[in-house]
Amino acid sequence: GEKSSALLFRDDFDGKEEEEDEDEEEDKEEEEMVLKKAATSLLQALGKAARRAIPFVSSSDDDDAKIIDGKRIAADIRAEIKDEVERLKAKTGKVPGLAVVIVGERKDSQTYVRMKRKACDEVGIHSFHSELPETISEKELIDVVKGYNDNPDCHGILVQLPLPKHIDEEKVLGVISLEKDVDGFHPLNIGMLAMKGHEPLFMPCTPKGSIVLLERSGVELKGKNAVVVGRSNIVGMPASMMLNKKDCTVTVVHSRTKNPKEICRRADVVIAAAGSAKMIKGDWIKKGAAVIDVGTNSVEDKSKKSGYALVGDVDFNEAKKRASFITPVPGGVGPMTIAMLLQNCLDGGKRAIEGTK
């Protein structure tokens, strides 16, 4: 609830009441107080009702933004995917398949791949994986990808980046079949995302997850001013194109932008994906804006066992006092990325198995 909204119930008394006697003045003040209290109570009740209606949005304080619970929304989506995979299996005897290709021994890549395989198992998607040595040649790696292109039980191929320096990433990713590009980075998928009247087969998972968070939290996008902070190929650019498809008026703020704060302050929706810890302060946020924080930055924190904490690109404690909706870091966009990967894999599987569009 926003206490200032009670002012909607006021008349503009200024300069018009001078001739009224004191009794009438007191009556007016009393009425105004009653109306303010009633309006505040009504707004708080509406806020509580909305929170009951949208259970995955919580608020830590009546004046603070509603916190978008990415974990809970992602869990709901996974449950929906699991049901759909079971329906597909009962109808056709087949399930979607996801292949993950990993090169080398990077610990973070191995952890991420393990998470993806576990997520596949939970929803009933069959997972293939190839763990290849750091020394593999570019040609050998391309042959592995082509093998999955030709495998009819595999409907999504994911090559874990970064690849070793001697391998051309663009070349390897370009070999992935358009119909199996569950990461959504194939130039044709990105091209169709950019074009009016065209829909890509797949959209990149993190920006897609950001839009789904807004929609499932009840944020209206049509006709709104949206600002995307960052223009990376992975998040910023595809996010701006997705918001454009949702009929937003979109501005992209980047490292060469003049007056980024002024531009952000006009936005109804902000997607922050700059990779700069707490760069977006509270006074960058328009009162009532919806804020999606894609940033994941490690900052030193001696109070934590690990010695560091994860923070977003938005100063959460400042921004939540002005925003109407905000995602936390961690627990906001992160869980949605794998949920969207599973959704893309399911969509690819249904197209191949059932012939659906």
C-alpha cells in the first residue's frame, strides 16, 4: 500500500477556505483525517488481497516493493513441465531429450551441467551428456554436435561455454540445428525475435525468464516505458527485443549512454543486466516501477562463511523503497534460467514428436 495515494481523496483547498470560520476549518481537517485513514486502510486491504491472489509475491513491509519469488515461480513452471512431459509420454511413448556438451574441467561449468541434468531428471526429460577433454580438436567437437543433430531422441543441444581458446565458439554454436537451439542464440532465432510478425523457435533463457517473472507477477507491459541496462547478446539485447514484442517503448542504456540515471527514472519497467554491483541506486528508480535484477556479482563480505556475498546490479535495499515489484539476488532471475531451458526443450520435443508448432 502506498500512503501517499490517500491524497487522491483530497480536494484542493488551498486559498479557497480563508473566509470559512474556524469550526468549519476543523470539520474539514477532521473529514480529511478520516478519509486519509479510510484510504490507507483500503489500500492496505487491497495490497493484502492482491498478495493472497498472487501468492508467490511477498512484501517485507507495507511501503516496500513486493518481492518477486523467482524460486517459487520456477518451481511452478517445472511442475507444469513435468505434467506436460507425462502427458506426452502417455500419448506417444516418447519424452523430450536434452544433450549437454562440456569441454574441459572447469568446476563452475561442471556444477552448472550437474544442475541441468538433475533438473531434467525431475521433470522427466531424458538427458544426454558428453564430457570431452580440454585438448579436443574443433573438428572432433563439431562432429559430436552433429551427432546430436542427427539423433531423433535429442530435441535440444547445449554447448557449455566458455570453450578452450583454440576452438572458435561461433563456429561450433553455428553447427547446432535451428530446431535444437534451446539456448536461443542461433542467428536465425535472434533474427526472428527482432522481426515483427515472426516468432523464433526458441528465445534465450535468462531474458525469457525475466519477462515471465513480470507477467506471472501481474505486471502490465503493454504501452509501458521499459529500460534495459546492458546490451549483451546473452541478456540485454534479446530482453529489449522481447519487451518490444510485448508493446513496450524500449530504451537500452549502455556504457556510452549519457544521463543513464535520468533515463532509468522515466521507466515503468527496468531490467538490469550490466554486470556491475549495485550500480542502480534507489534514486534511479521511478516510484512504482517494476525492477528485474539479472546481475549476479560477488562482493567481499566477511560476515559470510565463504567470505563473499552475491549482489545484483540494483541496490536492493534502496530500490525496494521505491519500486512496486523487485526481484532479489539470489532467488530472483537465477532459478528461472534453467526453468526456461526445460521449457524450451519441452517445446522442441513437442514440435518433433507431435508435429506441433
